[in-house]
Amino acid sequence: MTTPARTSAGHSPAPGPVSAAQLAEWVGAGIITQEQADRVAAHERSRAAGTPAATPTATRSLLVEALGYVGGVVILVAAVLLATEFWEELGDAGRVAVLGGAAVILFVAGIAVPRQAGSQGSRLRAVLWAGATGAFAGLMGLLSSDVLGMDGDDGFLTAAAATAAVAAVLWWLRPTALQHLVTLVALATATAATVGKFSDPDSPTGIGVWALGLVWFLLAYFGVLRPRRFALGLGALLAVVGALLFALSSDDAGLVMPLATAAAIAAMAVVTTDLVLLGVGAVGLLVALPWAVSAWFGGTFAAPVALLGAGVILVVAALWIARRRHRPDDAAAVHEHDEAPEHHDEPRP
């Protein structure tokens, strides 16, 4: 590997200006975010002009972020109070105006957050848009049931599907972790509503949520969803929740699904040395295993022995993963599993 040329004083020469093409290449490779690229470009322009780049102080940024959070919460609380305290007096038009107004205000406030606000602005926008999605869900529930007069299943499905669509669009526009989570929750709700609408009322629930979690996990595993590790954890968690819901609405044989799902996630965690996945699998086993042992074996001596053995296996797996992730010769392998940061402020085309 060649070393950079030295000046006569023995120091490396100062790096040259960074071009727009270099910044675009780094953003595309996931080395830096679009926000960081914009800040570097602004710094280079100010350096070329001989003027220092103006940056807001951290204290001011945090204050603005905190005020934005408080303001968003106040808007939602006010909407809830109006809807609960004066529900009958408001009438359909007033209720729609309250919930729709809250959704619009929070959405517009998120749009108005300047890109110059940096990571604080990105977090603030995500929180405001999450609140807007919740207000929109309430609005659609009101419209479908009270205004359009749909019955329970049809109204719930309509509201859930519309909310999932809005959440997905907001996530596409600004792919932050919070929008990712909100979208998945909305999609899971819409999936559960769809399965409940078109399936036998006596059939076990949760199978659609489990299938969505599995699909989400696979999409993340093959790199379609980013950040990969975050999406893997969400998909695994949703699959465990869906499997537990399935077991709740079925007989004792249905406990095989959460046990198999949690065990498969724990095994995948060992293969990929991922502590987050191991935690999700361990939680699933912690809930499903005592339940299954009690249902299948009752008060026999084998029950506590089986639980003890499962606990020992999980502890050994956690220690093995922790040691593997901190071995020097595995540093490159661990680095390959790290995700590129999301482009918090880069709008989709």
C-alpha cells in the first residue's frame, strides 16, 4: 500500500477540494448520508470563498428539536381532548375537521423542517410524521365507520389499508428508522384486517402477521430493505408476534409455530453472529416454551429440566456470538454486516 507524499516539513499534504462527483459516489456507496454530503459541499464552497461556514449551535438545535416534540404532542393531545370531551357536540363534520386538521398540521410541520437542521431535524420530522400517520388512522376510522357507514370488518380494513399506504409513502420520501417502524406496524394491521375479512371466523388469527414478518425478514436478509440489521430485527419480531397470536387462537398443537419460529431465529442469530436476532429469538422462546411445556407435559419433572436446558443453550449461544464478534480476525466479517446509514434527508425521486 502506497503512502501519501510528504511535504518538506514531514507532514502529509492537505487534501484537495472534494468534487460533487466524489460526494455523489460516496453517497451512492453508503459511506456518507446525503445530509453529510450537503454539509461537506457547503463547507467546501465557504472555504473556496474564504468565509467560515455557518453552523447552528448544538444547544439551539436540541432546543428546537425538543420544542418540536412538545408541540407535536400538544397537537395530538388537543385533538384527543376535543374528540373525547366534545364528541357529540362536534358532529361528523367537526370530528373530521379535528382529526384531519391534526394530521395536516403535523404533516406540514414535518415538511417545514429545514434540511439544514441536520440529524435533529431528521428525527423531528420522523416524529411529526409518525404523529400525522396516527391522526390519519383515526380520521380514516371515523370516515369509514361514521361517515361512510361501513360495517366493522370493512371499515377496519379500509382504514388500515389507507393508513398503511400513507405510512409507506412517508417512509419512501424520508426513509428513517421511525418511518420504517410505523410502516411495518401499519402493514401488519392491514394484513391482519385482510385475513380477518376473508377467512373463516373460527380460523386461527396471526398467520398473516407471521407471514408478513417472514417476508420482511427475507427482504432484509437479501438486502432489499435497509438498514439491513434493523429490518431483520423488525421482521423477526413481527414473525414471533404473529406466531404467538396464532397459538393464542388455536389448540395446544398451535404452540409448535411460535416455538419453531423463535428457534429458527435463534439459530439464524448464531449463524450470522447477530445479538439482536438472538434477543428476539430468546424472547419468543421465553414466552412460548413455558407455555408449551405446561400444556404438553403438565407438572412433570421434565418441564423444569427442559426450561433449564433451553436457558443454558441460549446463554452459551450469546457468549459464543459475543466472543466471535470481538475476535480481531473476524473484524472484516463483522464489518460486512454493518449497515450503511439511511439517507435521512434525501427525498426519493
